[in-house]
Amino acid sequence: MKCISVYTNNFELFSDIFEQVLESPPQENEDILVEGVTVSGSGDVPEQYIERMRQKPEVVVMKEKERNIMILQHGNVFEICLPAEEEAV
């Protein structure tokens, strides 16, 4: 899964910029500013990462079922985990 980190602990602000981040996500290892919030392309994370994070009591896990997007919130960061794009054969 591709991961994008959004550095804020403000859920309302995160919700306001969520679609903007998805429309033009940063590249891997790239930092961009969206409405004053740092957004970072964190690269790929394995499925096991989400399962490990899910078990921690300080992590909030949200899922957008329609697009199969997982959102992890812990500390001062939201992590948006997007399904890997299917490669055409």
C-alpha cells in the first residue's frame, strides 16, 4: 500500500484537506504544503504494518470502504494508506 503522511493532529483540518491530498499526492520522499500542513510521500508500507498499528491502543483506524483507503491517526500525524495500483498485463 502507498502511504501519505499528513502532519497535523487536527481532525477537522485533516478532513478539509483530505480530498486535495488525494487529488495531487506528493511523490515518494517529497514534502508539500497543503493549507499550511506538511504532507509527505512516505512510500510503500506492507499490509503487516497496518495490522501492527491496528493493535496499538493509541492508534485510531478509519477506513473509507468505497475506495479501500485506510487512515491511521496517531500522535500528530494521519497516515493515508492507498491500495497499490494494479499493473496492467
